[in-house]
Amino acid sequence: MTRLDLSLDAAALTVVLCDIESVSGNERRLAEAVELVLREVPHLTVQRDGDTVVAQTDLGRAERVVLAGHLDTVPLGDNLPCRVEDGRIHGCGTTDMKSGVAVQLRLAAQLDRPNRDVTYVFYDNEEVEAEKNGLGRVARNHPEWLAADFAILMEPTNAAVEGGCQGTLRADVVFSGHRAHSARSWMGENAVHKAGEVLQRLAAYEAEQVDIDGLVYREGLNAVGIRGGVAGNVIPEECVVEVNYRFAPSRSEAEAADVVRRVLDGFDVRVTDSAPGALPGLSHPAAAAFVAMVGREPLPKFGWTDVARFSALGVPAVNYGPGDPMVAHQREEYCDIAPILECEERLLAWLR
Amino acid sequence: MTRLDLSLDAAALTVVLCDIESVSGNERRLAEAVELVLREVPHLTVQRDGDTVVAQTDLGRAERVVLAGHLDTVPLGDNLPCRVEDGRIHGCGTTDMKSGVAVQLRLAAQLDRPNRDVTYVFYDNEEVEAEKNGLGRVARNHPEWLAADFAILMEPTNAAVEGGCQGTLRADVVFSGHRAHSARSWMGENAVHKAGEVLQRLAAYEAEQVDIDGLVYREGLNAVGIRGGVAGNVIPEECVVEVNYRFAPSRSEAEAADVVRRVLDGFDVRVTDSAPGALPGLSHPAAAAFVAMVGREPLPKFGWTDVARFSALGVPAVNYGPGDPMVAHQREEYCDIAPILECEERLLAWLR
């Protein structure tokens, strides 16, 4: 079993965490390493549910804060192991979000007497369908583990506070045809050819920009996958375009589904998965105080994050982490070292 | 090991052969069964190359004829095991072409003193890329096994003689983009969206019909597959449309590639595989004599068949088999029993 060394600085620890591959569904090894090292920290109580690890202090403080981060990453893009160059760590998961996880682990080891009780959550399956999400599973199985006055998701924000998050909806657009030998294509009906118009509508669609409390949420409607075909000499009988709609938190999931159905009117659109956004909520006292401590202008969060899940649990939450959200999920993903150390320092100062 | 019973009539034997699943690449079990049963036939010499079995008489006749059929099928479509109903066998491979293989096996067992020497060829990987084709492999490894004055491919023709065959060309149309998190889609470039225009051009394309010696070859240009996408929250960086062009035998492979490039002008078209057609060649004496014996009007062959490969080896060849080519490669594939028995009877009469 892998042993993590929490005496490494947060940047070096980020490299170690990234080099333990943990694409969604494959977090076991990393979760075990996190559990193992935290069980050795005397001031923490550690719990485990699937590949989610929850550790907490129990000092009877007046307030409790959650620091949460996911252990999984999107699929690799020939970008592991990490490479460190000129103050920057390159590799899968560096920005989204093992740099944040490294800061969490460093805080967990150092803060033996925090001024607020702290719950550290390390969870699985954030980058896939909402129903697999480890934080959602813990909210169902052990809601008491997540009880808190305020939560910070350490998703990439360039060390600024990002308020709320957009919602996300996935749908399959399904085209049916009729198989035939491709040498007699006129006997069949080509399902792949039918997808052309949908792809062109998506390419032409201009997504909206929605202003909420001065934060501008920029939407997006995209094909994220397409598949069709039986064999090289068969007219395809089915084609499926997978669509992902990222929508402003002012829309409900039902309204979001209506937008997709309207844009793709005339086609067989099947919503497969959705999760609501979260309104910025920066007027909440705990959020306002944290924003003041960070001392930077708050921004809107584009990516869906589990801020929405804490919101639904009644726990005000913001995003705050060292990564750059703009390079998340790219082959060229990287994270600068300076904001990693800055986040650790700010949070240490705030919690000591 | 499966033992085939060649005393079954050709229809019952078709059912047995179909129920031994042999999707391309998985012909081993069927090839072994064919080899085993033919090695027990005293008047035959049997050879094996990969999953191709070649059996022949050696009576020193003035003329030698090849009867050839492929053992593989396209992927299943929930259509095995076979179902026999009202004189019709339903299931994968019934028409293309295990009914023809059943006739071959019946002839091989019965014709101990044929009036022409006969070579029976049972080969693998006809339904996939030309480079995997078992007959092609035998032509490279053991060309002497295929030496003959005339060849009959028992591909489905409704028990009529079908002359020549169309050529086939496969190409990948490749679209490149740039990965990004789908919540910030404006940072990426969606490769799947770019495929829309190609699909629309293919849908709109009107294929030609080419008259050669009174036989009208009807062409077809189709997407037979499409794939793209990394994960549900990532803007896809690549999309590939696989295209199959079936072209009249009057065109060369190079001319066929030009047609595809012209229709898809402006896109990145990469030819991956092609095989030339074969002109009808029914004026050859051996072909003309066989056509006269069958006593039906000859027709053009739409599907690519190994007639083209025999053509290239200098052996005149036609297609003649019991299946209906119109239902080949469909989920609803079937073969009527009457033409199976008719083909066996005509060939027995011709070769006795």
C-alpha cells in the first residue's frame, strides 16, 4: 500500500498525488493511501464509505467548516507522470484538483487545534454521472458526516473565491435507421447520416450569458460524444449523440431540459442525467467573511461543483482552490506552485 | 470438437452451421469442424491455412472448378440461434453465406467421381478489411491451392448467376479539435460538431448507376461508423467518420478514391482499405457454359466478393448461391430452403 508523506510541501505532495492514477472509478488506491495516512494523525477521527474518506476534529468549537475535494480525474491524455518546470506542475489532475487535495491533507496534518472544528472530505466519482458521486452517496448514507456551518470546495479557482456554480444536464439524441449490407445501401436507412443536422445546430448555437448578483454565468451546449456503426460493411441502424448543457444557476433542471429540447426540436432527445446549479449566495455571513479574508474579487463558477450539493443540504458553500479552472480537463493541464502555497497559507491563517 | 453430420439435408446442415457462431475473427471452431469432417471423406485431400480449409479431388480430369465460400459472418443482431418457419431459415449467416457453405459440404461428401476435378475452399475473414481475408492469404501463401479453370463463389444470388462485383473502398474522415472542460467550452474546439457537414453531404449524395454489358451496377457512398468523445464533461478533441464507397467495376481504386475526395472536398479524408471490383466477364467460355446450365438471366453483383480475387489470379469466376443478397447483414436475415436444395441439385447434375 502507498504511504503518503505529509511532511512534503503542498507542491511536492501534489506531484505524488497526481502520479497515483485515479481516473473516475479507479480511486481505490488513492483513497486507501489517504485513509492510511489520516488514521495516523492523532487529532482526527476517520470514516470511510466506498472510496470516500472523511476525517474530522472534534474539539467542541462553536462553528464547523468542511474542506472538500474529489480524488478522481478525467481520463488521462498522455499526461502522466507529472513534470515540474519553472514553478509549474504539468499533468492530469494537477489543477482539477489534486493540488487542492494536497492542501487539504497538509491542513489536516498541521491543524491539531483549529479555531473552528474542521471536516476534511476526500471523495470519489466527481467527474462522471451525478448518481455515482461519492459526496452524494455520503449525503444519503451518512448525512451527519457533512453537517457544518460552512463548506469550502477546493475546486480550481486561481485562489479566488468563486460563487455558486452552473447546472449541468446530459442528454442522448438517438437516431434510428435500418441495417443493410453497405453494397445495397438503398435497402437500409442510415442512422449516422441523420445526425448531421443536430451537429450543425449545435455548432451554430449561441449560448447565453446570464448576470446574477453581478456575476456573469456563461452557458454552453455541446456534443461531448457520438457513436454509431455496426461493421465496415453495414449501414448503421443507430447513432447516438451525447449532449452536455451547462446552464446558469437561475434555471431549474426542467427549464434546462426545455432549452435543449427547443434547440434540438424534431429529434429524439432523452435526458439521462442532470444536476442543478447553485446561486452565488455570497451574502451569507459565513461566505461574506471568508471572501473578506481571501481579499480578492469573487467570480462566478462555470463548472458544476458540489457547492450545489452542499447548497441542497443547507450548508452555504463556495469554491476556493489553487488550480486554474481554464486548463482543467485539457491534455495540457497544469497548476502553478505559488497559488498552492498561497491557499495553504491563507487557510492555515484563517483556521489557526 | 463439434462433429458435423453431412448426411443431413443441406437446409438442416445450414441451421447447424449457423448455430456455430463465427463472427469474423472467431471462425476457429467452425473451421475445425469443417476440417475434421472433410478429413474423413476418402476421395478428398485436405489442407489448412489459419482458419481456411481447402479440400480437393485429384482425378486427373481435363478441367478443375473451385467452389468457394466464407465461414465468417457480420456481428450478431440478436438473431441466433436459427429459427425455421414456413420453409424459411431465419438467423445470422443464413443467407450470407452458410447456406452456400452447406451446399459445398454436401457436394464434397457426395461427389466421389465428379466429371471435373473440384476444389472446395472454406475461408475466414471475408466480412472485414481486405488484408485479413483468408482467400487472399491462401493466394499469397499457397497460390497452387487455388489453380483452376473456373471458380464459383457461393455468395447469395437467389440461385441466379451474378456477374462481376463492385469494388469497395473505406476511408476515415478525421476531425481535430481541442479538449476543454465542457463547462468552459469556449476554451476548446469541438471536433464532433465539425462532422455535421460531412454527414449532411453524405445524406444528400446521389450515387451513380453504371451500365456494363447490360448489367446495371448501382453505387453507394455511406458513413458506416462514427466515433468521438472523451468523457461526458470534456469537449471532444477528435471525431472520425468511417466511410464506405461501393463502386462500379469500371472504376479503378484510384478513381474511386478521387470520387470520395471530391464529394468530401475540404475535409481530411484518409483511405484505409480498398479492393477493386471485377468486370462481369460472362463472355468467358466456362462462365457462359455455366450460365446456360443454370438457365436464368444473369444479374450484376452489388456486393464485393472474392470473384475479384479470382479475377486477379486469372481464374474466371461468377457468384452463384442460394441466399437472397437483399437481406444479407440485416437483423432479419433469412434464407429460403427451396433455393438451397435447388443449388445443390443443379451443381450435382452439372458435376456428375
